[in-house]
Amino acid sequence: MFINILAITFVLFAFIAAFKMDSFLQGFLFILALLIVSGVLFLFISFPGLSGLSVALMLGAFIFRQNKK
């Protein structure tokens, strides 16, 4: 029950912060970024092996890209 109340409070504060931003686009991008981060965290919790593999692949691609420069 506490986690649900905490999540609802977080969403409420996120929407308040989004509406207080300078433009609609900034607020929309803020909410979109929060949704993406929440989705990635959900995938990490739901599929720990698959998400670990994807992070390893992203880190490997980043390291190999740095070596090309």
C-alpha cells in the first residue's frame, strides 16, 4: 500500500512540475523522459537476464565506438 501511495505522489509531483515548465514541449519531453526511465526500470525488474544482456551490449557498443574515434 505504501508503494502505491508513493507512486501516486511521484506522478502527481511530476505532472505539477511538467505544467510549471516554460513551454508545453518542455513539459511533454519531461513526462516522456520519466515514462522511458520508468519503462526501463520495469524491464530490469521483470526480465533481469534479458535487461542485463541488453545493458552489456549497449556498453560494449559504446566502448567500441569510443575506440574508433
